[in-house]
Amino acid sequence: MNDKTFMRIALALARRGHGNVAPNPSVGCVIVRDGCIVGRGWTQPGGRPHAETEALGRAGDAARGATAYVTLEPCAHHGYTPPCAQALIEAGIIRVIIGAGDPDPRVDGGGVRMLRGAGLQVVENVCQKEAEEAAAGFLLTLREKRPFVTVKVATTDDGKIATETGESKWITGPLARNLGHGLRARNDAILVGSRTAILDNPSLTCRLPGLENSSPIRLVLDGRDPVPASHNLLTTAGHPPTWVFIVSNTDDDRRSVYESAGAEVFKTPADKQGQPDPRAVLNIIAEKGVTRLMIEGGGATIGAFLQRDLVDRLVWFKAQKVFGVDGIPAISGVDIQKLDEVSNLVKVSEWAAGEDTVTIYSRAA
């Protein structure tokens, strides 16, 4: 196997950390000696131990004289743990293959310099695009002060999320719904507008067996009407946490209801519609350590992020049903039936999920 093959194995390991390592990057590492993998690791929940430490621990003495494949440049600074670059050196690694550089000012080439200074051979930017995608949330928080944003929608074939009366359960089948819950577990936070929170009264938790403790932080954009204190997002505001975003001129009584329920409340500037400004919301949650955000609705909320070019990926679950022109559209302000024509998103894959179809759109290069 060649360097790209082993790096892609490391990348598969890196993706295991999505949704449970923020604010750290999710990194994968494999240790290879004589063509065989002798150690593997990925960033552990909470961000440590790091991938390199995990892989070296599994490799033991077999790491001496081996090659390490790491998806992101090994750290070179002392934090809660010693530098991973130093750990690779001390373990006797002789060659390090790196997927992408780490622009964190505490690293930013320092890991590579440390490795080369100790005489190790270093090869950079192997499967670079894939490595940057695996660490996209972390990289965006550094470069743009915002998380990686995924929009998830489940619609009929004609792009509707509910009938004209508001009935929406269940549009897609059980396999598609389970995939949606899996997406929740792979994100640090999940966001809805207050209208969705009021009408649907969702829990926004991951309810897949074994992943019940992987539910993301729940975020609500406060709108014209307040979310009732009796609704799920407030009655369970601490398990998992609920954050509510209000505009600066929101009255104190409404804020008090949210805080009394246990929600954390953040003030933001208002956008032109008088709603919490999407860019400001992303800046705040990035500062709080969120690197991966999923938006689940409603249509106006999704439209607001799309129109501001703040969506990196769209996951569209589509059922073979039609609600017609009177149905409620999944996205307001963007014609979902012509989504292929949205300039900043391109279709990258599509497959069947039972009787439904899953289509992935990603930000155009």
C-alpha cells in the first residue's frame, strides 16, 4: 500500500471524532512498519488523548523505525499534554506523513520544524483536501471565526416539509430518520428557529441505541413568538444544554423565562428581518468551542444562512411523496427545486436510503 492508502485509513479514524472532540480538531493517526499497521488512534472524546498518543500507545516498541501517518500537523506546544511531535520523536518514528498543516498560531509549521530538526523525514500535504475536510470545523474557527455548517432537510419529492396544515410526521422512512440521528451525533450543536421549536416541540437529541449520550448542544434562534417554558427544549435545558439567541432589544421578561428554565441566553444584533443575525450567532458559538453545527429548520432559518453563504454542506433526504403547491417549503427565499443552480453549492453524491434518496451538496471549490 502507498502513502495515500495509509493516509485515507488515518482519515477514516479522524472522522470518528466528529461531534465529540470540540474545540479540538479530530485527528487520525496510523503507525506503519514493514507495510503493516502496528498502531492506530484518533482524538478521544473531549479532545485528549490526541491521536498520535493513542496510536503510539498501541504500537509500543513496534513504533521504533516506523512511519506515522497523521491527518493534521502534530502539535509542537505544551498544553494539557506534551507536544505530539516530541512524542513521535521519542518513540523512534523515522518518517512522518502529514495530511494538512495546522494554522493554529501555537503550531503553524512548528510541528514540522521540530520533526525535521530531530532528523525525521517529513512529507506534507498527502491527501490534503480530504484532510482539510476532516478538520474543516476546527480550521474554520481559526480562519473565519465560525464552525462548519451543515443543513439537514427531509422533504417530499417536490421539496416540501409539511402539508399546508403543518402535518409533517413522517415524511421519510425509518432508515433516513436513523441517518439523521447519526448526523446529530457527528455535530457539536444543532440549531432551529423558534417557530420550529414552537410548532414541532422537538427534543433534538440523538436517539440511536448506544449514542444516547452523543446528543449535541441545542440552539434556538428566538423569533417573533417566545418558546413556551413547557416545551422540550426548555424543560430539558440542561440535558443536553440549550442555548437561546435573542436580539439585543428583547425584553427582560422573555429572557428571564429562558434563563429560569436553565437555558443559556446570548444577545446578538438583529438582521434586516429583526431576527438574531446568523453571522453573529456563528461567531458566538465558535468562541464557545463549537466547531461543527447542524441546522434542522425551519425554512426561514435555513434560508437566512444560505442567503449569507454560511452553509458548507447540505444533506437532503427526499421521500417519494408530493404535497403540491400548498405544502410548506423546506427553505424560504431559495427555490429548493432548483438547488443545483445555487452557485455556492454543488452536488457531490447521491444514494438510496430505503425508499428515500439522500443527496449531498457541498460548498463549491
